[in-house]
Amino acid sequence: MNRSKLWRIYSDAFEHMRQEHPDDLRWAKGLSVATFRKQSSNAFMAEYAWVVYAAGFRVSTLRLKWPALRKAYGAFRLEYVAGMKSMARVLKVFNNPRKARSVIEGAGLISSEGFKAFKRRMSSEGAEGLLQLPGIGPITKDHLARNIGLAATGKGDIWIVRIARAVGTTDWIEMLAYVSRRARLSPGTVDIIFWEFCADNAWRTLGYRSFSSYVRSR
């Protein structure tokens, strides 16, 4: 692994997030197990829905639709979502029945168990327990676990894999761990910093036409 190249990419990514997404950076730095322990059912449902909808979809578009989606889901109140009999309002905002069904069915499962009991079980089972929720898979379980503070982990999405390949490694977990140690941030926070940089196509602001031309020059 080319550590100097990796650190230059991280430095660019951190500066981008510091300038363009300062609130998100503060949020990412503040994620911890305490975040999960204090989390309300509404806050959890919002993070759950975000991860379900973000999977395989352009996040810039999701951000534009998010206020209307939140309203359609009744501000992500657990019992409201669990009791939804129709997806019509949601589908008017985001026409994906599979994602809508996943969120509603997931809310139903959590409601039936009871949110406090669900949180206790997740505290014991960790990220793997999240796989029981509709719409959550092997990569998105880490995304959700990170966002709710359940686990300080990254996720092996396409951008992290591309960065790992660019610096000469297939071990993206060790790549994040190295930056985490050097930056004194959790692997999950490092992952968010890399992801924002890549999702925003921020290398273009540095004068590069493509991600591949950017990483070759680092």
C-alpha cells in the first residue's frame, strides 16, 4: 500500500469536507456508541430509511427529495411508518416500491419487538443484527451501523474499493485503519470523509476530468 499517496488523497478529501460539509464533518466526528444508546426511534428510522434509499442511487438527488420523503413518512415516526397502509404518498416522491416496502416492513418488525428491546438486541449482535431489516445487505449493514453509532466501521462500497486499488491494496479495512490511526479519527469517520469527496466528484474542483486521472497524479 502506497501510504504517502493514500495520505495525499485523504488530505484532499478532508479539506473538501471541512470547506463544503462542515456540519457533516462535526456529525461524523461525534459518532460513537453513546450516539446509539441515546438514539430515539424517529432518529433511527430516519437513518434506516436514508441507507435504504441511498443504496444504488445518486445521493445528490436523494438530498433534494429528502424533505418531501420525510414528510411522506410522517417525519419517520416509528408507529406512523409501521402503520402505513398505502405507499402512495411515498411513491409520489420517490417511485421505488421495493425501497418503500422495505422501510415500512422494517418499521413493522421494530415496532412489534419494541424499540428498546430492538436496541438492546442490536447492542449485543452488532452490525450483523441489522441484516434482519428489509433492504439492508452486507455493505449497507456497515453503512447503517456507522451512521447510528453502533459500530465505528467503514463500508466497502465502490469508492472505497477504487481508492484502495489506486494506492495498491485490496485490503480496504487496513487502508481505513491506517488513515484512522494517523488522523486520530474512527475508521467510520474516515470512510465518510472519503465518501463525500468521491460522491461530490470533488477532484474536478482540483482540475481533473476523472477520478482515474486524479488518483494517478496523487
